[in-house]
Amino acid sequence: MKTVRALLAGAVVVAAPALLVAQENGVEARLEARGLPASLAHSVAAIAAGASARGIPDQPLADKAIEGWAKRVPADRILGAVRHFADEMGNARAAVRAAGVEAPSGAVIAAAAEAMRGGMKPEQVRSVVQAAAAADIAAPGLSVAAALKAQGLGGEQAVKIVVGAMRNHESMAQLLDLPSIAWAMHDEGLSPGDIEHRMLDGGDGGAHDGWRSGDRGSRPSTVPSSGHDHFPGRLTRLR
Amino acid sequence: MTERDGFSANAHRYLDGEPFEELEGGEFAAADRLVADARDYAERIPALDPALDAAVMTAVRSRAGARKRSAVAWLLAPRTVSVRPVWAGVLAVAAALVLWLAPRSPAPAVQGIPASRPVADTVYVRFELAAPAARTVSVAGTFNGWRVGALAMSRDSSGLWSATAALPVGEHRYEFVVDGTRWIPDPTAHAEVDDGFGGRNSVIVVGPKGLVRS
């Protein structure tokens, strides 16, 4: 039995660096398949492998490089952006870990990084992650908070709205509906401050369900409230 | 005890076909009688059946099959395996080499994976851009791997370009690509974010009940 354990331990010790190499090769192959020059793909893959060793997801970094290449950004700027994004995700990972999540998923780290790039502070990220009852709701929660902030709401208010929804045990669908509700209020002519007030306080002097996604009246008028997901009736015009 | 047991050593040699000296009186007669009996017995042995070979080979092959079955049983039976540490290292290196070589082929293209995809649902989204002077317009974003031309837009007589796509629920970033080279954010988007390259990406949040550009 000791021999078997020694065998497994040896395999792990030797295979761990090999896994990193394999991961790097996977990223590199993916980038080359998208037309990136081999040298650029190799450099990005090396950054991604280093990031991965620090617990940072490598696929968002590959995605960023692909985005830059598609936009015909020069290679040196792509590398700079990828490095910067890796640093951002490192900071985001630290913020998520500060919320008590020892090994955050790549989705949460990427969402936190995007939210922080949008202006959310580490402590705001921490608040959203801590309020998430399940790990899989933290990432969309961060995305929704970032979206609300991008609509003009204050970061603190956006976080309060999302945290409130999580504490009210709103479903994932209801959580993801919050930006639509906020924009419906915008369409009604409410200012970001009024939207914050209404979503946080219900706009009626303290009733806290005025912003709930179950409130049909607050839905965007352009979005049908029923129908099959693929039914054309759900098609929503952007303008 | 056989009849041969009472013979002298010389008589045993005689019977065995070996050189011998003198035989005691009567031993010759007894030995010759034994030899005659042996010949008689040998003549009475029936001839071998020609089909015997086939029967024997059939039996041999049957035993071979049984050995195969026992080999399977041997493989399936739990047993203690002892390996020298040096072989553990060799096996680990071999495993590492396999892992290193395995992902050489390009990974399958990942398209349309949003930053977060919490709900397995899609919503049809219509993109529109007024660009009367454009020759081609497409939408590229996180939902199609930023592939230029993957979501081509159609132009109407007024110069309004439009395209519809089924997007997974979640947050997506995108831009319009005019004439294949010019990237512009959606002018009607509710908000934009830094794309990290000095440009701006439009953001769309698709919820199960609908969407909003943010």
C-alpha cells in the first residue's frame, strides 16, 4: 500500500508541472487556431500559464488576446492588455478570497475583475460575494451590480440592490432581471438617484418590494413577459 | 512382487538387454518366458484410432480457452502490487509526456461563452445600427468569440442594419464592425466599458425575462 501511495505521489509531483505545460499548450493552440502569430500566442500562453499557477483563470486572458487580435491591435499592446488583465484578476481574486472563498471559481474571478474595472471597489466585491448564498450566484451578482453601476447608479447603491435581492432569496432569473427593471425606470424618466431610491426603498416611503422583479409593472415595456425562449415574440429591439 | 523380483542381477541385465555373464539354471527359461509374455502382451495392444489426434487437439484447444478465461479472472482479481520507487518515477514521467503531448491539437473553438452563464437559457436579441454609407456591418462580441462577420447584419432601404441572435442569459460585450475593419460601440447602448485596448465595448445583460443594454 505504501508503494502505491509513493507511486501516486510521484505521479502527482511529476505531472503537476506537466499539467501547467499542457494547459499552456492548450491556450497556445487555441490562439493559433484563431490566427494569432505563433510568437504572440506563445507569449500570451506563458502569461496565462503563470496566472493559472496563481489560481487565476487562463481562458479570460486568452479571450482578451483574441479580442485584441480581432480588433487588429498591435501585438505589444495585446500583451500589455493581457498582463494588465491578469493583474486585475489577481486583485479580484484577492477581493473574493477576502470574502471567505478560499478557492474562487474562474467565473467569479473574471466577473469580479470586470466589476472592479467598471469602478467597483474591492470591499463592494466582497459584499456581493459574501451575500451570495451559493457560489454560482456570486458571478452573476457581480455582473448585475456592475451593470447597474454602468447605468449610472452609484457603486454602493448597486451593491445594496444586489445584496438586497440575494438576501431576499431572489432567484437567479430575478437577479438578472434587475438591470431591465432599472432601465424601465430610466425610460419612465427617473434619474439614477430616483432609481436607486425606488429600487432600494420601493419609492413609496419604505416598502421594499417596489423594485422586485416580480413586479410586472416595472418591467421594460419592450420585453414580453411570457412565451417560449425561442419564440420570436421574445425578440427585443435594442433601439 | 513380480516374477522378475526373484531373478539374479545377471538375469536383470539379460532382461534389460544389457551385457550379462552367467545365468543360473532355469533363469534363461523364466526370462525367455517373461519376454515371450511381454511380446504377447504387446501384440494384443489395439492399434491407435486415427481420429485420436483430432480428439487430442480438440481437448488441447479447449484447455487453451480455459487458460484465457483464467487470465481474465487473474486480471480482475484484487491483488497487491509492489513497484520499485524508480519505476514510479518512470511511470510519472511517462504520464507527464502523455499529458504534454495530448493537447497539441487545437482546442475546440469556444463561441458565445459569456463571462457568466448562470442559467441555461437563451433570448433572441435584435441588434440595429444606422449606417447608410457602410458596405458591411456585423456584430462581434464575447458571445461569438469576437469573430468578425460571424453575425452579419442586413441592410434595409433606409440604411438601417440589423441582425438577430439567440444569446445565452448573462452579461455580454460587443461592438459593431463596419466594413470589416472599423470597430464602433453601439451608439444606443446604455453604457460602455473600457475594452483594455483604448476602445470601448458595449455591454448587454440578458436576463431570462428579457434584456437591457447597460
